[in-house]
Amino acid sequence: MVFGVGDPEAKLFLIGEGPGYDEDRTGEPFVGRSGQLLDRLVRQEIGIERSQYYIANVVKCRPPGNRDPKPAEIESCRPYLEAQLDAVSPKVVVTLGNFAARLLLDTRESIGRLRGRLYPYRGGVLVPTYHPAAALHSGGAMVVAAMRADLVRAKEALSREKEVI
Ligand code: URA
């Protein structure tokens, strides 16, 4: 099981899809190639290290063969994610990819349509962005540029603390 790591009092909470091979082996989210890219983008655009935010996934166990998580798996893991969000109580939640955005915003809309703006969420804001794995595929430069812009949105929201409490 890959629960989540980071500062339990973080103002920023990042949410991915589910553990991959490397995460399954280490028990930590986003330690593989996607995670390394994500860490770099967060460091460059927001100026913080992994120990300063909290990071977790929609599903806590690796779907066999890296398939998409099934609706029943997402539902069974949902109470854990909700409890993590309750405990950390972040000001800004950044969702990575379709699964986290659709779950938390309760929509079927795609990430390409959802990203680019902020959504009110749990007394703070939610910033949907692409999954870093999408940046590792062809056309990745566009995805990276969009992710950078979204992370700047998250940084601005973090600095507007009064508005997002
Ligand atoms: N992709 C995810 O969505 N989460 C991880 O933890 C690793 C890769």
C-alpha cells in the first residue's frame, strides 16, 4: 500500500492517480520518472521541496499492469483520501490527471477542459493539471508548459492566503 508522504500540516496537497511499479516497491508516491519530473516542476515554479507539501494518490494500491483504476477501487480508497485531506487541511489542492480531478470535482469532463482555472474546494482552492506521465510522452513539451502555468496558479493561490481560507 502507498499511503502518502510529506508535511502533515502542508498548505499544498498534490494528488495523483495510483502507484506505479517504483511506488509499489518503495511504498512512496511519485518516486519514478513522473515523480522526478513533478518534483522538479514544483521546485522551479513554486519554490518548495517535497518535504514541504503532501502528496498522495486516488488509489492506494498499484492496479495490476498499470491499468486504469476501476470505479470500485476508486470508491474503496476514497475514504482514505478524504481522511488525508481532512487531516492535512490544505489551502491548495493540485490534482494530477483525469482521475483525481474527476473524483474531487465530481465530473466526467477531461483534464484538458478542466485545467486553466481554479475551483473552490473545501474552503480553499483546487487547481487541476495534467499528470506528469503525460509530459513524458510525445507532445510532452506542451504538457510541461501547461503544468508550469498551473503550478504558478497554485503558487499565487498559496500566497493569497486570506482569500482561500
Ligand atoms: N503516478 C501516479 O499517479 N502516482 C504515483 O504515485 C506514481 C505515478
